[in-house]
Amino acid sequence: GATQAEVAVAVGNVVAYGTAAMLAYPHLAARLFPPGDAQHIGLFLGLGVHDTAQVMGAAASYADQYADAAVVTCAAVAKLTRNVSLAAVVPLMAAR
């Protein structure tokens, strides 16, 4: 098993990189995808950022800065679909 220090470093890295993604990915999405492409931008944000709250922050930031509220819905659906899928897959993997 991992030591407390190793767990702390792992959690700290997840939070730090997630926060960086939350701040940077909305701008990256604006450059990668055409304006108004809410589905692809939402998928990018929803699947590219680790934490659900950070996904919503990134999507809300994009929606405010680029006037596309549909991105929030698409990002939420993408992230929550992934979370529900993990709830089904993790027990199966643990049983192996």
C-alpha cells in the first residue's frame, strides 16, 4: 500500500492539474473548435478535466467568456455519463 505522503502527493497532483485544466481548457477549446460547436467543446471539457466540479467550472467559464451556455449542458452530460459508467465498470474490474 501507499504511504500517507504518497497519497498526499497523488491527491495534490490531481487537484493541481485539474485546477490548471479548469483555467486553461476553456481557452484551448476556443482555439481548437469552431464557435458554436457546443457538443464537441462540451465533450472536450467534460472528458478532459478530471473532477466533476472542475468540469462545471471550466464549462461555466467557457459559457461566460464565449457566450455559449449549451456547453455547460454538454459538459455535464459527458462527465456524468462517464461517472455512471465508472460506477458499473469498477466493481467488475474489482471482481477480476
